[in-house]
Amino acid sequence: MQFAILSIVAFAVSAFAAVVTPTPMHGCNTGPVQCCNSLQRSSNLSSDERMAFLNEGLDISGSVGQVGMSCSPVVSDAAAGGSTSCSQQAACCSDTSMNGLLAIGCMPYDG
């Protein structure tokens, strides 16, 4: 009897944890939707910003789309009814580096 109760409690806890864990929001062909602090054309970057990309091995000279700075995946919070939030610019990016610090091939996401 005690084992049955413990099993039910363990199942309920694991089910609740699965529901409230934020998950990356997908809506891009390139991966999760990103929330970037800055999204701009590569031609508008300062020389220091260009060097940051080059130092990471990201050649932006022929990049298609925009570049993103300080990007992180937008998460869907199941506990909040699946709502998402991005206080800056949501984007789809083809390549991210340094845990999202730099991203290339970005297009604004309005979905």
C-alpha cells in the first residue's frame, strides 16, 4: 500500500515538473526563436563588433540577413499557458556562437 502511494506521488511530481519546465519555442526553420538585445545589418556594425564576430570565426562579410548580439532562445512557459516573452527583438538566426552572444543570418520573427 505504501509503495502504491509513493508511486502515485512520484508520478504526479514528475508529471508536474514536465509541465512547468520552460521549453524553447520553435517557429523557425533554423532552430529555436531567438530573443536578441540587438539586431542589425552587418554593414551597420562598429569595428569592435565586427572584430568580435571575426574572433569567433564568423565571417559576416557575405552574411544574408541581419546579425544579432546577445541572443537567447525564447522559451514557452507552460505554467503561464504557453505564453512567451521577448522584451527586445525576436529573430530566426541560422548560426549562433558563444551561447548566443553572437548570431548571424538573422531575420525578425513576428510569429
